[in-house]
Amino acid sequence: MSERNRQFLRTLIGQTTPPLPPPPRGSHRRGSGVDNRTIIRKSLIPWIESPLDEKDGDPPHLYRHSDATPIELFFDLFLVANLSTFTATHEINDFEALWAYVGFLGVIWFTWFQVTLFDIRFARDSIFERFCKAVQLAAMVGFASAGSRFATHVSDENVWAFQALTILLAGSRMMLAIQYTIHIRFVYKKLRAAAKGLSVIVVVLFVLSIVFAGLYFVFGQSGNPARSLIWTVWFALFAVETLVIMGVSSWTPGIGFEDTHLNVRMGLLTLIIIGEGVISVTRIVNKTVGPGGWTKWSFVHILGVSTNVYLLWQAYFDLSPRANYGKMRQQIWAQLHFPFHVVLILLLEGSQILALTLDVALKLKYLGETIVFACEEPRPDPVYAVKLLKSTIVDMEIDYGGRNLKEKGFIDTIIETLSIQPLCPVEGSTYYSLTHDRANDLMGNVTVALFSSMGITPSTDDDISQLDSGKLLMMYVKLLGFVYVYFFVVAALAMVLFAIFVFLTRRHLRMLYRGAAVGTRIVLAVFLASFISFMDNFDLAYSFMTSPMILFTFTLTLLAVLLVDRFLDWLAAWEKTRMGERQGSESGSKPMTQLDLVVGDASASI
């Protein structure tokens, strides 16, 4: 080949460009072929990052994450930490405590939700974004500091907590308004419609921050009759900001939620909240199994709570959105997670209290049988009977710390009285120590001490240490009745919300099967709510509350729902297979394969 032809070929394949000079010593790692300047440039965190993803050939659009970022998960932990702290300081023992629980959860949940709506669309790692996140995390810490004094009514003693909360809400919304404003600069030239939508959001957040700040002065007006319940205005403001921001975003091109990881964020927070149920299981294990080891009944009680947690997880994630299900449906689905998370938390807390109540009832049953045994024919030796009574109480391993010292004194006095006098009545004698009243006093004081050591205390304005055991016992009965009612109310609401999720996420493609799934959940919700009628008969309610079946009622209900869903899935697959075989036989082609079924499902869902 001539030199001219060689030169021509080298020109065609691009070899005429002279080779690059070798890099200077130390400019790259041996064998890596990567320029250190490129590595340093990529490792530097920018001061601020554009939310747009401007790849060559692609129209400008927001950068999309397929999963939650580490900073988002870190923010989730602050919400759950707030929730755990509030739960530890506020027992749900009456309606007022329940309403306060929902109120404080609303404050931290809607703040988390607004930050999440921004993060899933605009947040990209930068110095500015990390600073903004630090401000939002500081707001969460501030919420925790005020949560200890949060109540349903504002008074001079706790007004500082409400003033602090409303200032923190104002600061959080102002921070979001600033973030949205700065990102308008990045999208203005290339996404004009998106910039207009963001401007509306900025105005709304700015006005809301002013309103939140203005409530600070309203809380300070001690003579204002509306001050006591003015905090409920927060929820009206939460509703306004949620509806406006989600509505404007969904109907403004370029800043909607269709391609975001909103579903992932909601699922992760739900998973973390269900994880709180796992923590409650470990608390139950520590309080019931820790003292004396495993028994068959402690195993049954813990199994009931554990299966509730597991089946709740499965029931929710089986309804996770599998395809694009529309703007309006997505908005409703996301906003319904607030009542769903409230129901979930109350359900798990109620399960814990009921499981501990079962353990207390079992111990009291053993104590009652021992008291009966002491005077039952043939009567045991009085010294042995008293020793057996004492050991039965000791085996309960009651924590006598704090206010239980009074009950310990009463219990010790009763046991001592039984030891120095005739224990049971004998022929010709009317003087004995184990009288009916003394046995009731012993049972009452042990009951109060057991519940108190389990962390279950009634709500009262009186000094509990000054109340007698009989009155305390009636307060505990009222407390357990309240827990019983709210447990089955929230269990029924959980089923209703699951039914709505089935409809919104199109869990079953055919309307007939979807209707069957929704109808099953509604019927089971009515079934769970019907257990509230047991409260009309105290003996029936007490018998049910002291039976492990109360824990497995909701478990079996969830299991029935899951089995119905599996049956409907199998029925749909069988129907499609038969249809494919029929079409194949009519056309003379091969039957429909599993791949065809999957493609058909995806097409139908879209």
C-alpha cells in the first residue's frame, strides 16, 4: 500500500491527531487513567445546585431521584424521635390526652410533609441545601422541647409552649418560601409555567408564615376567651397549605409529583412508624418476660402483638402504588397518610396497653386463686398459706419505685396482719384475719401497683398518692374501658382507610375484583366496630378484655383481608389464562404466555 493510501486511512479512522503529552508526575493514580482534577471537581460540594437536569438532547426538566437520599432519611428520624419522646411523656388514657396526641402529631407531620414536598422535586446536595436542612432539623428539635407542655387547652402555665410552636411553624414556612424563591431563578428561563406556579407557592408560604407568627400575640392575650382553643387554627392553615401547594404543583407543567419518589417517602415513613410497634413489642417482652422468664401465656400475648405489627406491614405495602394512578388520586393518597399514621400509632399503642393488661389480669388471677386456696378445705397450714401469698406477690416483681411505695406499705401491712392472727374462720370463732374486705384491699393495692409498674396510670387532677385503692381501682377500670373503645374504633378506621387505598391505587385491575376487595374491608370494619357494643355489658367486656382473643381479633381480620386479596389475584390470573387459551385456540396461534399476562396487566393499569 502506498504512503498516500496509508495517510488517507489514518485520516478516516482519526489517527492523524498527534498523541496527547504524558500527564505530569503525580497527576493520576497508577493504572487508573482518571485525572485528579476531575476527581477533585466532582468531590467538591457546590454552594448551590440547580434543580434542573439538563442533559444533551433532553428537554429541561427537574432532576429526579429514584429513591430517598440520606439527608431525607435523617430528617425522617427526627420526626419519629419527636413522636417517641411525646409518647413517653403523654399517656393516652382519656379523650383529652388522645386529642392532644393527634394535635402534636399534626404539627410535626405537616411540617415534615411540606419539607418532603420540596425535597422530592428540588433538593440537590449543596452547601445551601445542607444549611436549609439544618434549619428544618432545628425546628424539629424545638418541637420536641415544647411537646412536653402541649395540651388541648392553653393556660398561663403552658402558653410558652404554644408560642414557641407557632414561631417554629412560622420559621419553617419562611425557610421553605426562601428555598422556593431561590429555585425560581433556575427554572424561570427554561420552565416559565413552572416559575409562575412556584411564585404562587412562595406567596402562600410567605402569608402563612406571617399568620403563624401573628398567632404568637394571640396566645399571649390572657383575657381572650378564644385563646384556649386557638391552636386548632393551625390545622386550618395546614389544610390550606397542603391543598394549595399540592394542587398548584400537580396542575403546573414541570413541577408535578408523577415522576418523583413521593410514594417511596410515604412508604418509608410508614415503615418507620410501624417500627415503633416493634419497639413496643420489646417493651412488652421486657416488662412481662424479663422478670420471671417465658410462660405459655406471655408467649401468646407477645405473639398477638407481633402478628398485628407484621400483618399491618403486609396489609399496607400490598397496597403500594404499582403504576401511574393519576394526579388527583395521588394527592388524596398522600394526604390520607396523616389520618392513617394517626390510626397506626394509636392502634400499636392500644395493642401494647391491652397486652400488658392481659399480663396484669393473669397475675391477679393467680393471686385470687391463692387467696381462695388459703381458706379452702382441706385448709393448708396458715403459716404455709401466708408464705404462699407473699411469694405469689414477690414473683410478680412489682417495681415499687415512685408512688408505688404507698401500695407497698399497705401490702406489707396486710401480709403482716395475716401472719399474727388466725387466718381463716373456724367453728365457734368470729375473729379471723383474712376477711372479705382485707382480701379486696390486698387485691386492690396489688392491682394498682402492677399497673403503675407497667407504666399505665389513670388521668386525674387529684394527687394519686392521696387516693385510696378502691377509688384508684375504679379509675383503672375506666381507663381500660377507654382503651378498649378507642382500640376498636381505630381498628375499624384502619380497615376503612385500607379500603380507600385499594380504590385509589387500583390494587385489582378489574372493577369487579376491586369492588370485592373494598367491600370486604368495609364489612370487616363494621365487624370490628361492633365490639364496642360489649361495653354495655361490663361482665362481657371484662371477660373479653382479659382474654388473649382481644389481641388476635384484629390479627385474624387482617389475615382475612390478605387471603381475600390472594384469592382475587389467583382468580384474575386464572381468568386471563383461560381467555388467552381461548383466543389462542380460535386464532390457531400459541396460548398466551406469562409474559403476555404481565404486559397486559401493565397496559391495563396505565
